[in-house]
Amino acid sequence: MGFKSRLANKGPELSKVIAGVMKWGQWGAKLDTSDMARLIEQCVENEITSFDHADIYGGYTTEAEFGKAFAETSLKRDQVQLITKCGICYPCDERPEFGIKSYNTTKQYIIDAVDKSLENLKTKYIDVLLIHRPSPLMDLHEIAEAFGTLKAAGKVWYFGVSNFSTTQFDNLHSHVPLVTNQIEASLLQLDAFTNGTLDQCQRYHFKPMIWSPMGGGKLFEESDDFEFVQRRGRLKEVADKYGWALDEMAYLFLLHHPIRMFPVTGSSKLERIMLAKEAFEKQITNEQWFEIWTASTGQRVP
Ligand SMILES: NC(=O)c1ccc[n+]([C@@H]2O[C@H](COP(=O)([O-])OP(=O)(O)OC[C@H]3O[C@@H](n4cnc5c(N)ncnc54)[C@H](OP(=O)(O)O)[C@@H]3O)[C@@H](O)[C@H]2O)c1
């Protein structure tokens, strides 16, 4: 199986590290086609074969840039796994029809969004489709119907959600099998560890994908927020004590959890994406994990 793992009992095999492309295009590094093609190839050469998209990334431009870049590589479609998301309506140049930022999870919207993603990514199928955010107006029957139609047409192989509460996940999962919940977790965002999200993953035998594992880059940015600076200072002290870099410690902390989550990296630099993979080769102790936890919360556990 190499550097792959199954996302759920009846789910796809993905690389244990997923390369997130949100900041590869217009929302970040603005890689040109040949640099993006090279980065895709380098990821695959290093066994990072799964890529995380959303239709909105780059203001609806990154999927198409990736599709164009992928076509310039010598890779075949079945050497990679493509994850994408839909459901957020984001007003921008590419979508002048959207008046304000909103969510749409109707059957027709989901089906049309997938057709656009397929066209942009220049592919016949999406490996995993996620509903990007729970909408207060979700109709679970409609979402399930959309998923059924897309599966029957061979356009999407597996389905999941992102940013869903445990109740929202449960409700949709009772209509249609879901293989993941893509959620935020990091040294700076600990909610998933205590709000039941990770427990639910264990109960249903699926693994979460973790977005913003570096706190969206906040871990490294200048800040004049006193509490944040103190928090980062405490985290840095633990990292220094064990000779870890802060980014390394951020991955070690996530990967210590028994659920074996899939980190979704955010960098557009190969060496930083590879840090996530390298973290699989190291282990921390239970006490070290709690030392990090205590540094992050600023409080000893009760
Ligand atoms: N489902 C959702 O709602 C959702 C939301 C947000 C993101 N995502 C997904 O999750 C992926 C990751 O999210 P993210 O971009 O927030 O991830 P992240 O890894 O937390 O943050 C990435 C940012 O941190 C910087 N960075 C990383 N390592 C660094 C280091 N050692 N030193 C200094 N800067 C460093 C990167 O800059 P460089 O590029 O310069 O390295 C980049 O700007 C996205 O690409 C997307 O696929 C999903």
C-alpha cells in the first residue's frame, strides 16, 4: 500500500498526506502552469498522490489551472486522487451572478458544480466530493439524491462533508454513506479533540482530513495580539525543549492521535509539504502530547 491509507472501511485509498492546493494559484503562490505541473509531479514522486481542491479556490480559477498543469505532466489520471468541494457561492469576477456570499446545497446546484469541476480539472471523475460547509438550509434528501445521481453517472466515486458538526454528519450519514469530515485542527484550533468530532470518526471507522494544520500560517506570522504571542511562545518553548521545529511539532501533535488523521497541507513549497510526510516517521510520547496541549491551552488538564 506504500504511503497510502484507506479513508473509511468502504472508502478510497488516499496518500496519508493530502496536498491542499488552495494557495497554489490566485489565492497564494500564483504558480504558473509549468511550476504547478512540476510541483504536482514532485508530490507524486514523493508518494503524495492526493490533492485537495474546492470549486471556489482562487475565485473559481485554481481547479482549471491545476487541470491545465496536470495535462502537462506525464502522469496518468489513476496515479492521483482528486478531492473537491462545492456548496459555497462566492461572489467574484468568475461568478458575477452571486450577489452575496451564501451556501447552496440543492440537487441541481451540486450536480452543476460537479460538472464544472470535472470540466476544469479535465477529468471524467472526482475521487471524493465534499459539501464544503453545512448550510442552514440543507435538505438532506436532496443532497443524498444528488450524490446518488453523481455516483450512478460515475462522476464521483465517494462522498463526504467538511466543517460539519457531529449531529449534521450523523443526519446526512443516515441518508447516504459518507467517508470523511474535513475539519480544522492544529496547535491553535483544538475543538475537534473535545467536541465529539474525532470520537465520531472512531465510531464510524472513518478518518478526518485536517485543514489548516499550521493554523493557516498564523503560527509563523507577526502578531500584536498579546495572548496569541504568549501562546505561541509557550508552544515554541516545548518545541525547543525537544529540538523540534514548530511546523514539525504541529504535525507530530496531530499525528499522535489514534484516529490517524490525514493532514491537508497548505504550502506551495515541496519541502514544507514533505514535512508532513516526514512526521509519519517519528513518534512522540503521551506526556509530550499533553505538554504541547498544555502549552496551547495555557492550562493543565483538570
Ligand atoms: N474545508 C475547508 O473549509 C478548508 C478551509 C481552508 C483550507 N482547506 C484546505 O486545507 C489546505 C491547507 O490549509 P491552509 O493553507 O490553511 O494550511 P496551513 O498549512 O495551515 O497554512 C499554509 C500557510 O502556512 C504557510 N506555512 C506553512 N509552513 C510554514 C512554515 N514552516 N513557515 C512559514 N510559513 C509556513 C504557508 O506558506 P508557504 O506557501 O509559503 O509555505 C501557507 O501560507 C488548503 O490548501 C485547502 O486544501 C480547507
